[in-house]
Amino acid sequence: MRRPEPLRTFLALAALAVAGCGGDPGYVRTSVEGQRNFTRTATEVHVSDKRRGTSAQAQRNLVLAREHLAKGDLAAAERAAADVIRQDPTSIDGQTVMASILSRKGDSSGAGAHFRKAVELAPANPHALNNYGLWLCGQGRARDSLVLFDKALAAAREQPTVLANAGVCAEQAGDQARAERDLRRSVALDPVNAKALGAIARRQFQAGNAFEARAFSERRLAAAPPDPQALLLASQIEEKLGDTAAAARYVARLKKEFPGAPEARGSTTGEGGRQ
């Protein structure tokens, strides 16, 4: 089914990752595999404003806010999002876009307030629940985030993105059984879910299962453009398996594609196997 245009526009932004996730993703930087990924695959917002009768002007400002955010013009994006909220304080999308903007600006508490407001406006909306759950997890409240993910899964069962996020946060909360269950289920439903594949690869490597880790790492790299963590893990796996040439190629790629990343600094073929 074709998604509404505003949703498709925002999903392009969902690769941001909300600050506070401890180095992941995609709230945009919402992956929780770090906070650098928080949003990348993490933040999905279900657009319901049109059905709820949001004014035409608010809709135009919503589109403008997303466009400015995509271009990195945070000041203009924030002004447009503020206009949306002023014109329609009940706009779920307005609250979510503002949260994403504030996250990009480094205002984690402000972002959290707007993610929370979106849930208050739509307590059964799985996308709003997912976003707020990701934010909570990024703030070190992984166990609290699982309550939100459970509600999101109850509202939209078998949602691969929510399962992937729940799996990563369950691991942070110390619930290894749930982490494994949710991550595996996410991949079963969506074989190219990069977040789940990367998390499983890392878990297998840490468990000493290098061959299985390699299989999931290769799937992760084929599923979506790599991030520094994925390339570093790939190099570590190859060095563990004794393929120093492959490890060196991954390190070279890491340094070339992400020269400023912490993973690139200090990464050498001789260090690839260290955790």
C-alpha cells in the first residue's frame, strides 16, 4: 500500500538518530546500537494528520519543516515546525518533526518532551510509541523503553522495525533472551533489516561464534550502506577468522568513508580483533 507523501518524506529523515541513545541511531540518530544510528532506521512516523483534519496551512508548514530538516537548515525547520504546532497543537507529526529537529540540535530533553507529547496525543499509535521508546532507550532507560515497544507491538503486531529496536534495547536492559528473540523475529520478517542484522552479528561475535557473525555481518553490509560500526565489526570478525587481508580491506574502507569517525581513529589491521 502506498504511504502518504508526508510519511514517505519523513521516513527519508528517519535516518537521523536521537541524541541520547548512547551512540546509536536513528531518532533520528534512533538506532540504539549506539545513538549515532538512532534515527537511521529507528524513527518512523505514521502520518495521521490529514485524516484528523489538520489545516492546509499546517500541512504546508509540515512539509516545509521536513524539507528544511532534510537539507540541514535546522533554524528554518524549527520555525516551520513551531508554526505547525501553533496552528494545530494536536498534530502528531508536528510534535514528532519538532522532536527530530531538537534532537539534531542536541536538545535531547526538548526532543523527549515532544516525543512524549506525540504519545499523549495518540497513545495507541505504534510509530509514536516506537519513537518515544527509542528516545527513552537512548537516555539509558532501556527497561522503561520496553514498555513502550510492547505497546507498539500490541498496536501493530509483527512490525520488524519495532522488533529490532526492542531487541537492541532489551540487550541494553540485560534481557538477553528477549533481545535474541526480538532480533531474530525482526530478521525473519524482514531479512534485510540492517539494524537487526548488525545487532545479531555483534552478539554472535561477542559470543565467540565468528563464522555465524561473519554471515550476519555480510548480510548487514549488503542490506544498507554501512556505518562505521558495521565496518569495524566486519574487520574484527575477519581478523578473528584469520583473514587479515579481508580485515585490512574493511579497515581501509572505514578510514576512507568515515575518516572522522572514532572507529576509524586507532583502527589498524593489527587491532581489528580487539573489543
